[in-house]
Amino acid sequence: MSKKQIKLELYFGALTASVSEQITEQFGIKVSLPAFDKDAKAIVRLYVRGITTDAENHKVRTRLMKKITEYINTYPICGTGE
């Protein structure tokens, strides 16, 4: 039997909730992913300071989203991904 792949809907931005908070809200179970929270904040910071362009920002957010999804599918949270 193959694992069910979950889909996440995350928002990145200076005024959005952390990755952990968003995943906690989506699945209704407390999740703590501090490394991904820091990554998301760093991406926003680089963009706001003008260090990354719109295109670079989009690519890096896409990559982070892929990593988060891979992590969640590898280490299921309360039955997700099973």
C-alpha cells in the first residue's frame, strides 16, 4: 500500500503566521518545526531588504515548500501522509 501524499497550503510573508502555526491550524495538532520557521523568516527578510528579486523569492519559496512537504510526507503528523 502506498502512502497518501498530503497537500499543504502555506503562506509566506512578514505578517503571516509561522510555518508551524499554519500546519498546526491545518491539521489540528500542535506542530513545532523551528528550522522551517527560521527559513521562512529568512526568506522574507532577504526579500524585504531587496537582496532577492521577485523571481528569486518565488523560486526559493517554492523550494522551501517542497522541502516542508517532503518532510511532512516522510514524518507523518497524526496520521497525515499515511
